[in-house]
Amino acid sequence: MEQEGVERTRFWQSQGLGGVELLHAHFIEQRFSPHVHEGFVLAVIEQGSHRFQHRGSDHVASTGSMILINPDEVHSCSKSHEQGWRYRAFYPEMTQISGVLDELQLGQGGMPSFADSVLHDPTVGQVFSDLHRLMESPASALQQQTAWREAILLLFRRHARIPAVGIPGREPQAVARAKELLNAHLADPPSLEALAAAVGLSPFHFARVFRRATGLPPHSWLMQRRVEQARALLKVGCTPLTVAMQLGFADQSHLTRQFKQTYGIGPGAYRKACHTSSKKMSPAAESEPIS
């Protein structure tokens, strides 16, 4: 838990997203002099409020809002609240944005930009807040890369006026091959980019084709297969811990959450119930005389 009155920062590069820079910080007295970034700044204010100068005007971003700064735009900032501000920021390079848009053939008109400095869109803000937390978790590259692309498309569609994306076509052979690959690597799945390359499609196009065909993004479909396999292993007596380790769950509690969301019962209780039922149905029990 964060201490009051203490500034904290965590900066890292996401390997799953090709080195996109990420920052989670709580600033109180920190002041940033006028500066620019070569890429975009996409930041969600988690707590407090943040004052900044951008395009010749003063702006205040409060809890739940997003700060949007285009490449090479001068800005400076400081607190506008006594307790400062806590935020989660993405610093993608232009190529890391254009690469996503190019996968859906949306980059032909040049690099899009944002007209607003402060964005009040609760849906988009929550998506980017959840995405940032996902980057801190042990989630697979398959899940991170899919979530990143979906968040970028949502933001740029709503607030940078890129063209609408058409309904994805049907690629039954690509989807079938992807299912085979995911089934073969339940514990250690390929990344979205590797999976798409294996079936001959661009990553984002593949993700949308797969969702249309199955109703789920690739990482969610994979999780369903893991849970199904977990059920089979528990039924024959494997312990929840062994199952979690064998199938690539982050830990036993991760297995428990996912299993209960699907079957309404925890894996330990399911295993126990199956064991009890099998004892009642044993040959010895069946051979008892009927009076």
C-alpha cells in the first residue's frame, strides 16, 4: 500500500509489446520543464489531478481522465492538487502505433493525431488503465499483444478520426491451424505475432478473424481449453497445484478463479466430488445384493 506524501515511480519497457515504455508514478512536488517526446504520451490519471501546459493553454486532468500528447508537442506539468497525482502512462514510438494501424490497413493517410489534450471518456480510460495493469502481470504475450491492439484501435477510432474498420473475413484454415497450435502449447502459448505469422496473416487481422470465428480472442479461447483440460486431470485425481503447474496457470489461485468462473465450483471441491462419486460407483458397490 502506498504511503501518503511519498513519491514513487516505476518505469519499464514491455517486451511483449516490442519495447513500449511504461510508467506508473505518484508525484507530489515533481515539476516537468517544457519538453517533447518523439512518440505519443497516453496517460491515465488514477488519483489527484495534474496541471500541464500544452499548445499554449493550461489544462487540468483529474481522476479518470486521460492526457493525450502527440509526438514533438511541447508541454510542461506540475501538480494541481495538494496530494499531487498518480498516473499510468504509455510512451509508444510512432512506429509502434503505425505498426498496429498498418495491420488493419489504416495507416495510408499518414500518422493520425489527437485534437484534445485532456480526454474525458470513461470507457477508454478504463481500458487503458486495465491494459497498464495487465503489463505488470504475468499475462502471456498472446494476451498482452491482443489487448494492446484492441485498446489502440478503440482510442484512435474514437478520438483520432481514423476510418472505420470493416468486418473481418473468414479464414477457416488459418483459424483451424491456430487452434492446433494453441492446443499443442497450452502451457506456453506462442505470442499473437508468432501465431499470426504461422498462419500467414497480420497479427491484428488474425485476432479479429479468430474472434469472429470462435466468439473469443485467442487468449480467452486458450484459457477455455486450459480449464477444460484441468477438469479432465482433476477428474482422474490430479491435485490442483499439479494441474496449475502443468497447464501454465500463473499459480493455483489463478486456476481456482478461472475454474470457478466456468464451472461454478473450485478445482479442489470438484476433484473431491469426483473422487467421492467414483467410490460410490465402484464394482464392489455395484455388486451388493438387492433386497
